[in-house]
Amino acid sequence: MDKPIEILNEADEAVEKLNEILSEFLFEKYGDSEFPIFELQTNGTVIIITFMDFRIWFSDIDDRKYKVGTNEFEPLEGYLKREGQKLIDRICSLKEVLKGK
């Protein structure tokens, strides 16, 4: 299989799975899950994945951990979870500013 197609398939599957997990959580907790949290965008050559409209992965600059022994990148799903959590942590840190502390 062509490497760009493999990456696109992996990205699509990861985004779909993570959105499903998060949508189920939001629906159970709040009764609403109407917005996509992870989004995949592509022009056929470049793949971009955003999390709450922030770009967290870009196929041309793949920041995932690279396993030298196997000559492969870490799974995209795990990377997206980690980067999404970093973004949430940064956003949550703004609570103090908004509260006026």
C-alpha cells in the first residue's frame, strides 16, 4: 500500500475513534455532543489534524516519536491523545486569569 494512503487511513481512523469516544462521554455527561473535537483536513497531499480548531498534527512535519529499530512512527492515535491533553492543560491554566486571580 502507498505510504501517503496508509497515513491518511491511519489519520482518518484515529480521528473517527477519538471523536466517537469523546462524543459518547459528552453525551453521557451533558446530554450533548454536537461538535467535532478532532478534525481531519487534506488537500490530497498534506494532512492536518486539528483539536478544537488548533492544529496538533501536520503530515509534512510529523512530530511523533520515531522508533529507529522498527523504522516506524508511534501510532497516531496515541500522539493525538497526548497532544490533545497538552492543549487542554494549557487552556485549563487560563482559568485563573479569567477568574481574576
